[in-house]
Amino acid sequence: LAKTTQPISMDSYEGQEVNITCSHNNIATNDYITWYQQFPSQGPRFIIQGYKTKVTNEVASLFIPADRKSSTLSLPRVSLSDTAVYYCLVGDTGGGNKLTFGTGTQLKVEL
Amino acid sequence: EPEVTQTPSHQVTQMGQEVILRCVPISNHLYFYWYRQILGQKVEFLVSFYNNEISEKSEIFDDQFSVERPDGSNFTLKIRSTKLEDSAMYFCASSEVAGGPYEQYFGPGTRLTVT
């Protein structure tokens, strides 16, 4: 499993764009990059997944450079409700594979 | 939107007692998982289950733990003799067959408190 490194915490204000970067130098060819979000006392929730370049959905964008050794989760115009822990996971997309969570990035959004 | 449900939301038990945590995965999903999260710590994988058998288990999932899918809809985690250190949030998750996105759907969790 590729080891991931992401900031422990980030602070932002409502309406700003937040970019959380994750390093994964040992990513393997078959590995995808996936981000989950977790609110206090709730289960993690899938946000976005990508393999290379850029992926965008209604919630976020994921930027992956050509070498795939890092990735950036971009949250446009955050609100207070985006305050959560964000996890970067790297692994094979085979069904049934366990998810290995790190400590994640605690994002705090203020007014 | 379909969701994973878990019962109870909170379970308090005495050390040494057996507990069963229940989960109803999303109906067309075929892979099932249990994770736990001790307060203030990481989410940890316990076990994965497919085709009525364990696919993978972690070191945490020792002989005191077992899983079962008794009736085709429920997925249970049993802890035979609880210890104080079993106190944690337990999350059930499910996912579709391989080939789709690497997405697991998590339930809201059961908070287990062992006294």
C-alpha cells in the first residue's frame, strides 16, 4: 500500500476555495487516488476518485499531476458544513479491498 | 439514495458480555466490511466479507470477533467477550462488485461502550 502524507489540519473561511494536497510517492501503477470525508460521529463518505489528470464532480475537483506522486483535493467556496476530516487513500480499485485510513486533514471552516 | 443502516446507534455493555452489532447493507451490494474507530484515532479495518465468507481480516479481528450474514439482508458483527478496549465506533460498509469505482458506503455507526 502506498503511504500517504497530508497536512494534519487546515483553516479556512466561508466562500474560499480550499486545496488539500496529499503526497504518495510510492503509488503503484494499478492504484487509484480516492478521497473520503468524515464528520464527527459519522461514517466516512466517498467524495471523489481519480487516476490521472483532473476529475470533477458536483462536490469537488481532484488534480493529479503526470507523475501521480501527489494529488490535490479542491473544494470550491467552502461553507461551515464542510468542516470535517478529509482522508486521502491510495490503492487498487478491486472490489472487496479494504480501505486504509490515515489520520487525515482536519478542515475547519469559519465565518 | 440507498444507504447502509446500523443498529443500535449506541450500545452499552459490561466487560465480558457478548454483543451483536447489526447492519443492513445496500441491497445490491455484494462486499461487506466492518471498521472501527476508537475515539480520537484512525478508522481501522476489521474484516471484509464476500460470498458468505471472510475475504480478509486484520490483526484486530481475533477469535473474539465473528461476522455473519444470517438472512441475506443483515450483516452482523459479534464480539464474544467484550473488553474495555473494544469501546469504539463500529462502522459497517458495503460496496458493489469489482469493476466500479473504489467506493464503499458507510453506515452511521454503532457506538459501543464497554464498562
